[in-house]
Amino acid sequence: MTALVLALAVNGLVWGLIIALIALGLSIIFGLLDIINVAHGDFFMLGTVFALVLASATGSYWIALVLVPVIGFGVGLLME
């Protein structure tokens, strides 16, 4: 029981830090550029879906960790 509570606490802390990091990055971008761009959320969701599909298809988290940023960079270049 204690191990489960500890694992859930660490998991919650990690997810909270990830969300805080995303929010901090967006607030810096919006604060410095004075441009409101709602496409950032779309890119985060697209990367998440790519990572989930790739990790499920290959069974390896590490392949998704390496390939998803490259795919995301390519999609960003195409959209720009």
C-alpha cells in the first residue's frame, strides 16, 4: 500500500512539473512576443499522439523519445 501511494505521488509530481514547464514556456513566449498563438496546444497534442502511436506500434519508449521530436520539427517546418 505504501509503495503504491509513493508511486502515485511521484507520478503526480512528474505530471505537475511537465504541465508547469509547458505553461512557463507558453507564458514566456506570449509575454516576450506579445502574440497570442493558440497553435502551441495543437503541437503539444500532435506530439503526444505521435508518441503514443509510435510507442504502441514499436513497443519501445526510447524509439518514440528519439523520433517524435524529429517528426514534430518536420511538421513545424512544413507548417511554417
